[in-house]
Amino acid sequence: MLLTQKVALITGTATGIGETTAHLFAENGARVFLLDRDAQRNAAVAESIRAAGGWARSFAGDVRQASEIAPAVEAAITEFGQIDLLINNAGIYPRAAFLEMTEAQWDEMQDINLKSMYHTHKLVMPHMVARRSGKVVNISSVTFHLGVANLSHYVASKGGVIGLTRSLAREMGEHNVYVNCITPGAIKTEAEAAVVTPEQAKEFVAGQSLKRRLLPLDVARVALFLCSDLSDGMTGQVLNVDGGWVMY
């Protein structure tokens, strides 16, 4: 029970890494507030957590709009007087060749993957600073270290997440607020299945040191570590969860 009585806000919780992280945090004693634009599936995740004996409340919202994130933040503060943990996980990754990419496609990627974190940090961090306590985990991608064709807008957004993490860690350290980042590799999720073929998935495993598909739980466990007392000596760090694909 590494997160007993902690209050967590997690984005992108209807599926994949966010869903699994919400379950794992609740299993470890956290009260979890779930935010996703898919209201029905997000509510089902919250109900599943409650059925397992955890505490969860779901909110429907588009992370591109601060006004749609604010109700979840306000509810956590009203009910518990604090937000201890923020997991910025919401994101998209459609493929597009750069020369064929539209400005609208570029903007959508930056707004969801990067600007959303501007909104969440601005809404949550004042409460953490006031209490001199808080841990933030931002989800980036190992593609930033690789450079990947047909994903220039995605890789650019995820590089921005790493930069934001490092700068905020510098600013927030004196307030006892930790800011770290996870760079997942090829994670077997429902969303991945829509854009990755079985043959491509096999190529991912071939490039890894660990010869198995990585699962959302692999990422969630590292997020748990970064949000627990076990990581109290770390801030501004970027941790690969990629099966030993990229090493730096």
C-alpha cells in the first residue's frame, strides 16, 4: 500500500496505460480521479475499481480545454483538500508523413499531447506548492530518443514533454514538488493495435533486450515507484520502460 490516503488525478484513463495505472494506484491505497473524453468507458473503469474495493471517481473531459479539466481538480480539492499525485497520460499517436501532414493535424497532436500538460500543471501545481508536497509523472515516449518516420508531430510533442518535465523539476524542487517522466516503448494496448501490425510488433520485440511484449502494467509500476516514497531522491528524470530497446 505505497499510496495510502494519497489523492491522484490521472488523465487518459479509459484504456491502456491510464486505465491500468488507475487500478494499480487504487490497489495501493490512493483515491483516484479519472479524466478521459470517453465518458462511458471511463465510468466503467471507475466502477471496476470500486467493485474491487478501491476509491475512484470518473470525469469526462477534453484535455485540450482547461475548463474541462478543472471540474476534476476542483472535486478533488473540495472532497479531500489536496491533490498529491498527477499523472499526465492522455495522448494520441496517428501516423502521417510530414510532407502530407496538415497544420490541423500538427496542432491537434501538440494540443492533446503537450499543451494539455500546460493546463493540468497550471491547475494542480498551485495546490501542491501551497502544501509543499506533490509528485507529477508525465508520460512521454521512447520515440523521442529514436526519431521515427511518419511520426514527426508525435515525436516533437513528446520531446516537448521531456523539456517541460526538466524545467518544471528545476522550478518546483524548492517547493518539494517532484516532476519526473516515463518514456514507454512499444506497449501492447488497444490503441496500438489500431496502428501497428502483428509483423511490426514482432520487430519491436526483436529490437528489445527483453524478448516479450511490454504491457501497460510495466509502465504503471514505474509510475507507482515515482509517486511513492521510494523515489524521494529523484526529480527531473526520464525513465525508459522499453524492454531495453534504447539505452542512454
